[in-house]
Amino acid sequence: MLNLQNLYEEHYQDLVNGKVMVNHQTVTPDDLRIHIFQFPLIIEDEPGFVLLTDGMSEKPLDPGDGSALSTELLWYVRQPTDVHFHYMRYLAKFPHLNDTCFLPGHTFQNGNPPEPIFSGSHLTTFMFLEPPFQFELDLAQKLSIENPFKLLWIFPITDNEMAYKQEYKTAALIDRLEQLGVFEPVLDETR
């Protein structure tokens, strides 16, 4: 079994802008403990944090082709809150509890009908993407020791963006978000 804490700390040691914090989960009824590491970083010249889960990859899942895939989630935020930790744990546990697997381009709506993820926001759906920085892609490669490993970047989208994605696919949505100037690594909860 991988020791993600040591691998994460080793990988981020040159970029960390302060002390590494861990948001531990010690009690869980489903026997899947999800810990969340928060690394303070400078992201595009502004202070922020990268949040990374640890626990999903303990139980690799079948992505639909009979293989085993280990995944963990990452999320870039300005300041971590309990809301971020709640959703990261919920999203990290969902595939295991429902015998499914998140892959790049997959989406997960916040309720049915979808509700805002953050108070006062239009963001209602979590989209999972490859990390935007080569640095995280390199980390995923390092973690592909026992099974193929993917880090999935959480990028929330609106109902309209979800409809656009369904009609035109993920790549077209990303192009559209880039044109609008809202495809940024760090979460903007106010969109």
C-alpha cells in the first residue's frame, strides 16, 4: 500500500509555502477513511492551497474495462473550508459505495435536481479533469506503482455549462470556458 503522505510531502516540498496540514477522518461507517492534505502554494502569483485526498486509492476500482485503477482527488482553493472537506470526502467515497469510477471528463451533479455547491453560487456540478499542471501529472505517474493511478482535478460547473458539455463534449466546454476567462485552476466559488 502506498504511503501517500510521504509521497505528497516529498513531491510538494519545493513548492510548499508553509506548513502542510492534514484534515484527518478517524471514524467512518464504511471502512474507507479519507484524509485530506492541504498544501499552501503560490498558484499563478497568488496564495492558495492544493487539497489532495488520501484513501480512495486503497481500494482500486474497475473503470469499466476489467482493469484496476487507483484515483485520488485534488482541488485548488484560495482558503480551505469545511465545505471543501465535506465535498472532497463525499466525492472520494461515492465511487466505492456505488461500485463506479470517476474518470477525466465525468461529471457528478450536486443533488437531483442539482443545487448550488456553495451559497450564492451557480455552480451545481462537479466535473473531473486531468490536473492543469504538469507537476501533478508527474505526481500521478510517480504513484502508478501498483496500479495505474489518476489524480482528478475537481472543477465545478454551472447547469448551463453542463448542458453545453452534454451537447458538445468536454473539450468544447473547456475551450468555451477558456474563451470566457473562467477556466482557472483555483476555484472561484462565486461563479
